[in-house]
Amino acid sequence: MKRLIIVLLTIVLLTGCASPQFRVIDGMVIQGPEQFYNDIIEGLDLLKDNAPKYYTMVIENIRKVYLDEKGDYNGVVSDYSYYLPDNDYESFIEHAHLKAYLIAVTLVHEAVHIDRLKRGVDTGNRDTEEWFAIETEKAVASLINAPDEVLKWTDTKYASKYWEEESL
């Protein structure tokens, strides 16, 4: 029994789940304040109800979703976690009527990257990989009946080449 407790505690510590601000939904860890958790669930619910194939893609590929309150990196890391920086999340909050839709398409975007990495089809070319992710965002935005503002946002994302400005 003692060994089991030690093993479980080690797993919790190694997976980053020791924080009191985490919950698990269908096997995916969501880590951050209560409102962040609720917002992620709202985005996931949009997917589950309107685009179940993409809900499954998100749940099966993103191991953890973090609210990164100190960082500025928006994307996935090698352990298949997704870091959403506080400033990007604040932008979602500012657009309250769009928030769930923005979260849903963002989760799908990151799940596409992870799925392609896991399947070994990632080209290593950022232009190409962002194109795949953004095209999937556009399809999902339509499936979840996103407002026109979200559809326009997804339509213009690729042209912005935002990834060229990001530091890794």
C-alpha cells in the first residue's frame, strides 16, 4: 500500500497535476483558475455538440491545456501539452460573445499539430503546418456555427503569417 501511494504521488508530481487548480475532462487535464476551466469546457462543449469528430481529436491529442500566466508562448510542447498565454486568454475574454468559439477553434488548431506529429506526417515546414491547422479551424468554425467575426478571423489568419513573429 505504501508503494502504491508513493507511485501515485510520483505520477501526480511528474505530470504536473500537483496544482490544486486542475481538473480532468475525458482524460485531458485542464490547469488554471476556475473561470479558465469553465471557458475551456464551454469551447469543448461546442465541439462535442456540433463537431464530435474534432472534439475527439482534441481529447485524444492534447494531454494538457495550461493557462500560462507568465509566458508568452502560444502552442504545443513536446509532451503534447498546450500552453495558452494569459494575454491571449485575456483577448478571448474581451470578446465575450466569441470566447467559446475562439477557444474551440484554437483547441482544434493545436490538436491538428499534435495529431500530425503523432502520425509522423508533420512536414517540419511552419508555413505548411500552419496552413493545415488553419484550414481545419475554418472547417470547424463552420461546423460549430461560429459568428461571422470568427469566420473572418480564421479566413485572415494564414495571410498574417503570425508564426514568423513568434519566438520558440
